[in-house]
Amino acid sequence: MEKNQKNLNGKNNIKKIKDNQKRKIDDNTLACPVSSKCGGCQLLEQPYLEQLEEKEKIVSKLLAPYGKLEQIKGMDFPYFYRNKVHAVFAQAKGGKIISGVYREGSHEVVQVDKCLIEDQQADAIIGTIKKLLPSFKIKPYNEDRGYGFLRHVLIRVGHNSKEIMVVLVTASSVFPSKNNFIKALRREHPQITTIVQNINNRNTSMVLGEQEKVLYGPGYIVDILCGKSFKISPKSFYQINSIQTEFLYHTAMEFADFQGNEKVLDAYCGIGTIGIVASDYVQEVVGVELNVDAVSDAKGNARKNQVKNIHFYQGDAGRFMVKMAEKRETVDVVLMDPPRAGSDEAFLKSTVRLNPKKIVYISCNPQTLARDLSFLTKHGYQMKRAMAFDMFPQCEAHVECVALLHRKKAEARGGKL
Ligand code: SAH
């Protein structure tokens, strides 16, 4: 666990948070002119330390039956953290082009020039695109009339690599003055490393369509997380807050306290991030994931990082575990990171049957974490540590948690399956 240990032990720096809170009050660049219309940052008016206290209280209450929650990990500077930024384009009544977000619960576009939680370079690129459109006679798409070209812009920024991907979501595939438009955009933002056109001609609330054309660069970006490289395509799942994700993964590794000889299961592994980070510290990792594209990305990421002791399988994690249990395979540590709905009984029952020494449960929904902990603690496991991470400062959105469970000694185990 010594590798990449750049003060990522998850401890809070309360003084830094307080100083930065003061900076927010003194600094009018940290005020949002559209917060009431946008509705994205419900907690913006609340001091950050109070936001953290409230989030910690919610999780702490849910996990209380199983053990104590350690101090929540907040951000030193809780702004401009979103590495994925989305803007919808439209034309206002007088013909002016606007870009921003849909007003909550409607399809009315609220103009957003700068956002306090989005990457600032991404916002600047969106501003440039808006400025360039009229001179290239590119019209934003009008949903009601089904007329126009540019629907959305999606930007993904590699927080550590600094690579930038711009995805132009268009209503049709023919892109007039494409080359000159791209040249003009790159001239103003030479940091852009790839530009992709995504064609979405359906009447849908989904931002991205099926068809993609790479207009510049490789069509994806690579970011570095916990010292490993990960390929991010327009549709890949990748945590939005890279700073907090590094803390989260390092804490998961610290909780697992690998000794080097373990066989580890990375369940719900997505593009393989957690398993690849763990692979340095253990003998073997097996990853399982339902999404076909994510599995293919995970395999590519393992190759990219020259990780030889990891294997990925596509399938339902529950069914995969049932099969492993039937074959009486052994696993020393289960790392699991299920979606918001949590895990299912097939998975949890088979986990208990496989009888790993430790389970490290990474959760994006404390409610389902508590439900699954209730099952695991009734079937031979005990929660040893738990910690929450604020992934979305200024927002009510969910809190991420890591919980460590140990297998109880044989005599203390109860509850048959
Ligand atoms: N560990 C990854 C992804 C976590 S998100 C990361 O941190 O990047 C949860 C993942 O679970 C998603 O990739 C989703 O596709 C996957 N998933 C959802 N239901 C599943 C199931 N029944 N079996 C396996 N994977 C599933």
C-alpha cells in the first residue's frame, strides 16, 4: 500500500475547508447568478462544513446498527470539481443562442455562462462554441420544430492527465463547414485533445445517440487515477469527481489491508478501476460486470497498465457468484461497488457461501448499503470500519461510502442461509 500514497489517507483538513469557506465569502467569483433557476446546487447557500455535517449525520444514522462512521471526507476546495460537463443548446426568442441546463422539471433552457461546480476549462469551451456558431451559420436544434443542428455539447476532462474531449451532439450527420469549425475551436482551446460528433436524431431525453464520428484526435481521453491510466470514451462510466474518487479508492485499499497473496473479486467492476488499482497489492483479481462495453474497456485498461493478474468477465454479478460458490472456488476479499439499487440476494447469499475473510463494500447509496449490511451482518460478518465521501459538494446528491466487513470467528457465526 505504499505506492501512490500521496496523502490520500482520507483524513479531513478542517482548517483548509474553513479558510476556503472564508475565501468564498470574500470572493464574488464564487457566487452563482442562476442558482435559483438551475436548481442543480441545492446547498450552495449553506456553509460547506454544515453540508458535510448533515451528510455525515444521514449516513451515520443509517449505519448506526452496524457500527460507527468515521469522519466524512469533504473537499478542501469544494468547487469546479465536475470532470464531465453537459450543456444543452437552444435559440432564445430574439434569436440569441443560449447554452446551459434545462430548468428543473421542464424543457426550458436556462442560460449558464459559468458554473461553480463544473470544470472551468469545460465552461470556457462551451462559451467559445456558442460564440462561434453564428459565424459558421450553425443553428441550435429546436426540439419543438425538429429543426436545427447542434443539440448538446458534452465535455470530459481528464483531471490528472489534462486531456479534454469535446462531444458535439448533432441532430443530423452532415456537418457543414466541419473542418473550419474544428480548426477555429482548437485555435482558441489548444488543450482539446479529441473532438467527437455524436448523432442523435431521435426525440428522446437521452443526450447521446448511437452513431459517432471522430472529428479530431483518438476519439477518447485517458485519465490517471491512483497512478493508473484509464480510457474514457464519450459513453464510458467514470466517476465525476476525480479528487474524491482517489480518496475513496485509497481508503478502500487501506480498509482491505492486502497482504499480497490474496485472490480478490471486484464485483460490479465497470471499466475496471478498483480492481486495477488493487492488482498491485494482491495475487489475483477477478472482475465481473454486466455492461458489455464496460467489460471491453476494462480489458483494454488492464492491457494499457500492463496488469497481468486480472481477468474480467461479463455477466450478472449475482449469477457469477452463485456459479463460483457451486464450484467451491475460494475468494479472500470481495470488493463490491454495486449501482444505487444495491446488491441482490443471489449475490449476497453466494458471497456468504464463498466465505471471504473480508468484504469491502463501496456504495453510492447509503440506504441500500444499510439494507445489504443488515443481511451480511446476520450471516457471519461484522462491520469494522465505515467512512463517507462527499462526491457532490453543494448538491443534495448521494454520498459515497466505504464499509469494511470482517468474517466473524467460527464460534461467533450464526444464522444459516
Ligand atoms: N466499480 C466501477 C463501477 C461502479 S458503478 C467504478 O467505480 O468505476 C456500478 C456498475 O455495476 C456499473 O458499471 C453497472 O453496469 C454494473 N452493474 C449493474 N448491475 C449489475 C449486475 N447485476 N451485475 C454486474 N454488474 C452490474
